Amino acid sequence: MDRVAVSLDMFRWARERAGMDSYALATRFPNLEAWEAGEVQPTLRQLEQFAKATHAPVGYFFLPAPPEEPVPIPDFRTIANRPIARPSPNLLDTIYICQQRQDWYREDARATAELPLPFVGSLSMTEAPEEAANHIRETLGFSVEARRECPTWTEALRTFIAQADKVGVMVMVSGVVLNNNRRHLDPQEFRGFALSDPLAPLIFINGADSKAAQMFTLAHELAHLWLGQTALSDVSVDAQPDNSTEAWCNQVAAELLVPMAIFRAELTDNESVTDTMKRLARSFKVSSLVILRRLLDAGRVSREAFFVAYREELARIQEIDARGGGGGDFYRTTAARVSKRFARSLVSSTLEGRTLYRDAFRMLGIAKTTTFNELGRSLGMPT
């Protein structure tokens, strides 16, 4: 039986890159310890299986040393104000598939003579966050009054996504790689990213993050698009980023969701922080965490009190999220994962013969024609 010579470092690199330890892989690969020690080499079949298990390209194992894999877009994430060194394969694969979708959509937009979107890159950081938020709000139609008509803030989030979709932004929300429910995305690694393009602007939101965080992430990434900037982010409502761009986008996001002038007018004296959070979260149709952040911005709570209250409120929300059921309609979920705008364009192009079914299946993460046709029907398209 032919064996494949593999550098010893590659086995350790692959499992560490995938966030796996040797114990997790030992049942599937009983010779892993011997491979890493150089006592025996795997067969080509075993190497292919190991590469698949660790989500690593099999060709990498023929390199003399582990490759450098920088994030392929500008990375604004930090831990303790330091860049994050190694991206996970789940993050990398998510960025790559979104880039492929964006490339496809851009070419389709050119083929159908779509015009560039004027708002992409229309702002700079010299703009005051209040004015920048107002530009975004007017373009989307994302008014406080319209949101107040939504029954819940989760419905307001769906409306927010639909408004971005309507003006030309593909908003993709997923907690897994493609439709692979065994490859979960980690919100501790990233919350979202923006891929700026005048014809095909794209925002990806980590759906594994709490619903409470997703609205703020969307607002933050929209600010990046209005700057004409591609960026990977891990900012949250409680963040105080040192990076000037991230700080500006956070300020714009907060102002977009809860305009300070309106917010101050609705504050009352002698009301507890908890009661204020509940009342204004219902009024503005945002999460209580965003309201808490605006209380800090307005000087109504100290920084110390803010962080104590934030941790308590976040724990309460996470407990509610944990009790929520899984599942849901596959086709609705798939449309949310790739954005309705992208899904409709891709289905239409494929049915018209301009895109191969093979390529459409790859970008959608599906494998059957019947699934593809049903997805089209769920989007209201004749198939």
C-alpha cells in the first residue's frame, strides 16, 4: 500500500487550525499520533479523509511547512487591542464563498446593465456620525416611526434587512458554513463583515450571534459600506474600539438605531435603568443592550454601572436565546443565509440558462434540482 510523505508539522497545523485536539480525531484516525511522530505515513485515501475532517485543502499537505493564511479582507478584529493571528477554516471558507457570490452578482449586474449604487462610498469619516446615520436612514427608509409599527424588535430586524435588500445590499445571515450544520461559526471569532462594491455590496452577519447583537452588527457594517470599505469586524454594543474607523462605525450604528436627540426627549427622571431599558427597547424596537449603550452615551449611567448592567442583561438574553427552538423552514433559512436578492438573481439566471446549475448549487450550498426548484417557488418565482 502506497504511503504519502507528509511534513510532520502539517498534521498538527491542520488540527489546530480547525480547533480540534488529537482526542477528537483519534477515533476516526487511530494512527494520528504515529503520523505526528513520524513513525508511519498515511495512505492517500487516509490523507484525503483527514483533510476533509479538518477542512483543509489536501494540496496543503504536500507543502514542506504550514502556509500563512491571512484573512483575505481588511481585518479590524482585535483581542486586547492586538490583531487576531490565525483565522479558522470556517471563517475563511465563509469569506471565500461570499466573495464568489459577490463576483457572480457583479458580473450578472453588468450583464443586465445595472447602474452603480450611489450610496456606496458616499461618506467619509469627516462626516459627523449623526449626519452619516441620517444619510443611511433616509436611503433605507429606516425611520424610528416606521419601526415603532413593528410588533417586536426581532420583526424590526427582519424589516431592517429587507430595507437594505431593497436598495441593493445583499445581507446574508448564517451561523454555519453554507448549509453544513456541523460547521458552526463562532461569534467570539467574528460578528460580521462587509464586502464593498458599487454593483454588489454584501454584508454577512454571523447568525450564531444573538439576535440582540445582529441588528447592531448590520448597522455597523452598513456604515462600512457607506465608507466604501471592505472590513471584517467583531465589534459589539459594549465595545470601545481604539481603531478610529471602528469607533466611527460604532457611533454611526448607535445613532442609526437610536437617534440621540429623540432618545433624550424620551428619558424620564427617577426611572430605574431596568425600567428604562424595557420601555425604550419597546419604543425604538431595538434590543435592551442598545438602549443600555445609549444610556451610557447620554451620561445617564457610569461606565462601571454600564458594564455591570450589560453583563447581567446579556446573560438574560442569552438564556432566552438558549431556550429558543431550532429548526425552521429550510427554504426560508436558505434564502436568509444567501440573501433574497442574491437567491432571486441566481435562480432567475440559472433558469434562463445564463448560469450553470452546478455553479448555482455550489453557491447556494445545495445538491438537488428539486431543492433548487422548491427554493425558487418559495421566493415566488416560476420554476
